[in-house]
Amino acid sequence: MINRRVVLAGAGGLVVAGVAGRAWQQGLLGGSDPALAAWGDWRSQRQLGALRLVGAAVLAASPHNTQPWSFAIGRMGVDVFEVPGRALGSMDPFGRERLAGLGAAIHNMALASTSLGRAARVQLLPDPANPQHVARVLLGPDGSGPAAHPLLPVIGRRHTHRGPWRGGLFSGAKLNELLDFPAFPGVKLALFEAASPRGQRFAALTADATAAIAADDAMMADSERWFRHERSDADRLMDGLTLATSGISPSLAAGAALLPAQSPAMQGRYWLAATKDVHLPTASLFGFIVAADPHDRRSALLVGSAWQRLHLNAVAAGLAAQPLNQLPEIIDREVQMKQAPRFARAVDALLDDPAWRPSFAFRIGIADAPALPALRRPVSAVIGPPARLAWEVEQWRSAGGAF
């Protein structure tokens, strides 16, 4: 007869083995992470010439970490292309946030150009016949550029912080450091102290917008497609959101990684709870980046550049930052669904001039622990065919072969 204790002991061993196997599968027992290598590639400074521009670009912010870019490299610079297929669907029905991600990458490239000793000039939307050609970064001769920009080291330390912060105000000196950046044409900032009446109204509207998105099955399904619960998917795709960067504690993230993936509806409930209980109550500042027409392609690119610079400044000042784009997202969704502009009208009370419309929303504050890096595709995965070769030859000839 089989001993019952032996059977139970054997079953317990199978459970432990199963948990250990799942932990190993999810990468919780150590080992390198190739999906994070792009961060180390930038810090190592082993990327040379125009490749260094792309190395900075791939570390830029993008909506849901969709990384909607590809690049063509030449001796005289880099062309930047939108990849519409890396889309958020009903979460970003007009591609406004996708263009903001491209604008963030372009700003990183402009900063990175100062490490090459070559003057850089950025042309936005250089080819009217190809709207997906969003930028051309032109590099001048060797020795023509300015000194290395002080934010260069910060590019590799800028991570979105979705966890709890301290709350409360920070010093005026830090605020000045945060706001020290050049003007972006057609783009403005609107800031609200979290404890102020406008800050409290921003928080209430953001909570309402989050609830509306969480109740929209299509929006949550489109969002969920970019969540990488399985380590194998993260390693293969090197994009999207993960438990490690969701803002929960490392121990809780490790426990959640052992469980099956949650449904979009469950993810929506967790996101709403995190927004109401963590993100909104612990912020120091809320804000919008506004534009006269958020859906104008040039404006959307400049909004993204402004956010990238603001986030880099925040990290340099020892502050944490996180996009809170639920309000612009639900406003776009109302337009897409031809619904009454309830949220658009509600936001009017937050803005001094309603002619300027919200294109990007965020929180800034003080965190005790740094944010973790997100997945990134390496430079080798985002370089396309040498589409700019004929143009480079033409430019080389017009310059008398100087390059």
C-alpha cells in the first residue's frame, strides 16, 4: 500500500518544483536581461558617429513603451521615420501620442549630437510626400559643434516612475532647474501644485478619466496588448510595459510574475486603484503640455520633445516624473466615438486660455527610490534600409565633396 505521507510529500515537491520552474522562466532567479542592454550600450559610449544619435533615441519616452520609430543612417546624419503599426489603437486613435514619442526621440538625438563635435540641425517633416518621414537630423563637419550638453549622462538615467512618492512641495531652486529649457514653438506648459484647487481638480478629473478608460473594453484591450507579462515575450519583443516597471514593490512584482496574466478588465481595476491611491495623492505637481492643435503633426512632435526635456530636467534635479495622459486620451476617444465632449469641457476650467488644448499630462514629485529601466529594442533592431544614400550623395556633391 502507498503511504499517504509519501504521496503528500511528493506532491509538495512537485509544487515547489513548479514554482521554482515558473520563477526561472520569468527571470526571477537572476541572469542577464538582453531587453535592457540598450541602456548599458548608451552609458558605455561605445556607439560612434550617427549610431550614437540612434542610441540616445531608443531610450526616449514613448506611449506604453511602443517605440514607434525606425532610422536610416548616413555620414551626414539620421532620418527618423514613424512606424504606424506600433500603435495603441483606441487608446491613441489619431496617433497624437505616437508622434509625441517620436518627438521625444528627436530631442534625445539633438542632445546626443553635442557628444560628436558636429553641429546638428533638425528638420521636422522634411518630405511632404512621405508623412511618416518625421525628421531629418543633419550633422555638420567634424569640429563644428558645441560643447557636450550637461544632460547627456541623464539620458541613461531617465525612467518613468509609477510608484508612490513623498508628496509635498519641493524647493524653488528645483523648480527653476525643472523649467530651464528652450522654448518649443507653439507649445506651452500649464503647472498646478497638487494641493491647490486646480491641482485637486486635475486629480479628480484624471481619476474620472481613468475610470472611463477602464470601463471601455476596446481601450483596455488595446492597452493590454502592450503589457509583457511573460519574460519570454519581454525578451523577444523588447518593448511594452512590465510588472517590474509598474510601480509596485519588487517583492510584489515577483509574486505577481508567478501568477497567470490578468484580464484587461482586471488590469483596468488595478490601474484605477493605483491612480487614485498612489499616483494622484503622492504628487507634488501636476501639469499639461498644451498646443493650439494637439493633432497637428508638427505640434505633436514638439509636445513630445518638450516632455522629454522636462523629464530629463526632472531627473537631473533629483525629481521623479510620470505621464498621466488619461485626460488627453479620453478626450480623443470622445472625438473618435462622436460623443459629447464632456472631458474636454471639464478641462477648460483648468486652463487660462481654452484655445490651448491639452496634449500631454503628467505628475512630478519626490521619490525615495529610483525608477527601474524599461525594455528597449537595441539600435540594431531599429535601423532600416539606407534610404538617404542618394540624398547624401547629392549633398556631398553640392558641398564640393567636403564631407
